[in-house]
Amino acid sequence: MRDFQGTLLADGDAVVLIKDLDVKGAGQTLKRGTKIRSIRLTGDPQEIDCRYEGIKGLVLRAEFVRKA
């Protein structure tokens, strides 16, 4: 799996958001520049499973992150 710049991502990497994202169901917006640690890759080549403060089951699209 690759981030928006084409850098290869692996389980346990940290990523940074490149765009403000509204989180459905949580009533929260993750701001650009937010660092997400310890990502997990999924079976879908464009989805990343991760955790963030107070948000369970957060799934991000690889096109909205870059490797930290």
C-alpha cells in the first residue's frame, strides 16, 4: 500500500493527514497535519485501519495521508 506521494506504507507506521476530514458517526473533524500512529493495513489496497483519541474503528483512505 502507498500513500498519496507513492511512499510504501507498512503495519506500525505513523502517517500525517494532508486534508481536514469529517469523521462519520463521531461528530469530529480531524485537522490537516494530525499524526496517526501505529496504522494497520487492510485487505483493501486503499484503506488503512487505525486508532485515534476517542474514535474506535477509524478507517482512512491512503490518498489522504503521507508517511510521517
